[in-house]
Amino acid sequence: MTLSASLVKSTVVAALGGLLFGFDTAVIAGTTASLTLQFHLSPRALGLTVAIALIGTIFGAMTASLPGDRYGRRDSLRGVAVLYVISALGCALSWNWSSLVAFRFIGGLGVGASSVLGPMYIAELAPARLRGRLVGFFQFNVVAGILLAYFSNYMIGIQHFGAAEWRWKLGVSALPALFFFLMLFAIPRSPRWLVQRDRTGEARSVLTLLGEDDVEGELRAMVRDRDEELSHSGARLFSADHWLPIFLAVSIGFFNQLSGINAILYYLNDIFAQAGFSKVSGDLQSVAVGATNLVFTMLAMS
């Protein structure tokens, strides 16, 4: 398979979920001081306000495979986009602290679900020789979304919205979320999911659209994989044969978080404020940190 325009478009659209992932989790950094004043938050309450999205992420990631398997990766991503829109608008219009926390949790559900469904969709479309690079584009978009959140916070911060500034910062992501939702109608379903549902005719059409050189051969391979999966449906994931790769995969994610990067990303403005920077200057310094994060992520991915 060549890198066709349809494959590129489908990858870019699915990876927009990663952009919203990064934006929604990092944008809170520019609002912590305002939220503390607005709702008279204790440090513990502020911590919950920041962390509740990550708690939602856990539940979103754990349950995303259920609609993903039943309704397909693409259609499930539409539901994720709706969660992003609801969260952004809900946070912007929050009438009290509890409602803000609830809408942040909804956003976290979208973040967790997109972190599963987006890479899964891309992997099922991509040819083997390009799969790593195309799936990696989702992670690139996550750090790009973090940078975009910091830049958005800076741009909104210099508009002098006053007490409503935090509402604009949290609500602006509804626009890219709505764009994500609309663009999902312009990409095909995953051919592997279609084969799993015995819709091989549709899968054939999608493979042709994506520019697959050997459509029938790829289709036979997908059918063979499906049949093999069904024949081993009783096999347990958490068995002795699988413990090492599962342990390594979980450990990599686990130690990424233990590095402490999240504490920096989500409290970046507070850190700069305590270092003596003004609010606007702190917002601008955050942009520099986000750009550094993006550059070194690109180096690591390469």
C-alpha cells in the first residue's frame, strides 16, 4: 500500500483526538489561580479539580473497547468528539464548583477513550511498513495539543476578559472538538472491523479507497486473522505466555507518569507565578515549555 491521500486524511482526522487529548488535559494550567479565587478552593479541592479529568481518563480508557468493538472505531470516535464538546461548553458555563468537576470528568472520559480508539483506528488502516510512524502521529498530536493549550491560554490572557477569562480558556476547545466531529464523517470505517463484522464487501471498498495494492490478498489475510482469533477466543490475555510483554507495556506507561511530568504540565503557571513571573509572562513561559516538549518528542519519535 502506498501513502495515499485517503490514508493520510484518515490518519490526520483520527489523530485530532490526540490533539484534543493534549489540549483538554493541559489547558487547566492557565486557570488554576482564577478557579481558586472563583470557587474559594483549598489546595485539596484544586488538586481534585485538576486530577478529575485524569480519573475520567482511566474509566474512558478501560471502557472504550466496548463501543469500539460494537459500533466501530470511527463511529465511537464520534461519540468521543461529542464528549469533548459537552465538556468544553459545560466547563465554560459552569454554575458552581461541582458542575465544573463533573464536566471535567466527562472530558476525561473522552481523553481516555480517544487514547484507545484513535491509535487503534490508525493501526487498522495503516500498512505494516508504515504502521509505527502513522500511529506515532497520534502521540505527536498529544504534545502538539499541549502546546496549543498553552498558546491559547496566552492569547486569551492578553484579551483582558477579566473574571470570565477562565471560562474562555476552558470553553474554546469546543471549536476544534466540533471540527473533529464533523471531519469524522469524511473518513471510512476500519476495514478490519468490517471484516470482523462479516462485511467483507465494504472492507474491500475501503481497502481500494486507501490505495491497497493487493486488495484481495489483504482481505484474505484479514479474514484469516479473524478466524484465527475466533478459534482462540477462549485464550486468556493475562496468562503466563503473555506476562512479559504486558508487564513491559504497562511499566513503560507507569514510569512515564512517575517521572513527574504531569505535575509540571498541569501546574506550570503556578510554578512560574511562585518563581516571580507575572500572569501574562507565565503564560508565555508555558508556551516555551510546550514548544520544548514538542521538539524533544519529535526527536524521540524519530
